[in-house]
Amino acid sequence: MSNDLHNPRPESPVNDVFRAIYARRSVRDYLPNNVPDDMILELIRAGTYAPSAANKQPWRFVVIKDRELIKKLSDKSKELWIELEAKASKPELIALANMVSRPGFNIFFNAPVLIMIFSHPDAFSPQIDCSLAAENMMLAAQSQKMGSCWIGLGAPLGQVRAIMDDLGVPSECKLVGCLIFGYPVKLDQKAPRREENVILNWIA
């Protein structure tokens, strides 16, 4: 049996779900087109249908379409990364700080929609549950010819209480991830080759 995970086998059961999974990419270049509010609500609805431990459904969402605010959040996150770089010894952190310090760099890539996912504390595995919700949302976006990307660089924003207060986030909710959505400049981006040696054992 071939273990080529890059190209589906000819007899693979390809349907709309598989197509969305195989076509999804992290998009970092967006058209300025507005995303309708009803579409954003559908993405969030898809997120809420993710599994969660003990059905706690800990996800909470903040939707931001105000592009000036998105830019301000980008600038603040960049500032926090640069401050972190001053104390960092790991080359990876220094490289990230150097990247975000470039003039004009927007960590949210000028996307028209930013959705921040927070976890409610009453959960067994909030990080996992909210990440599953995020993947549902990104696949749902792909099925509608929209692009998305998980922005890890936004993580430090969750540590700034003043920002969370401005966004209306209760103190008990913790930032899990920042997702951007919009219509990609380039459709059908080619996928990087999949790592083939991922099956440790196959016991039949």
C-alpha cells in the first residue's frame, strides 16, 4: 500500500469535505472586498459545531471588521514582540521580532475580518476545543472560496488587560487564537508536499 499522502489515490472517496480539506491554505494576501455579516455568522456557527470535552463548548468570539482597529491591534502586537525580542535568547524569537519590525508589516495581512477566539474557564480542554472550532471555521471558509489564516503573532494581545477591556472580553476568558478571513488575491494555491513518514505503525 502506498503511503504517498501528497496525492490522493485515484480510488479515494473525494467529496466536498475532502476537497475543502485538501484545498485549504494559509492565506496572507487578501482582496479589499467586504465579507458579508451573514457569512461571518455561518463561519462562527460552523465553529460551534466542533467537538468539545464533556460538551462544554467553551469557545467565545470577538469579531472585528473595523480595519483601523485591526491595524491598531497589529501595531500593538508588533510592539509587544519587539519588547520580547529585547529579552530573548532563542534565535526563533529574535527572527520573529525582526520580521514584525519591518515598516508597513501588518500581522493580520490587511484581511477584512479578524475573529479572536477565547476560551471560557469552565472547560476541561479549552485549548483543544477552541482549536477544533477554528479548524471548522477555516474549512467552512474554504468551502465558500474564502481564505483564512491562524495568526500566532496575535497571541501577546491576550496579555494586555486594557485591550481586552476595550474589546469587551471578561477577565476569565483567555485568548486562544486569532483568525483572519477574506477573499484571497490568488485562488488555488499549490500545497506544500506532505510529509510521508507519519505513520508510526499499522497494526491489523
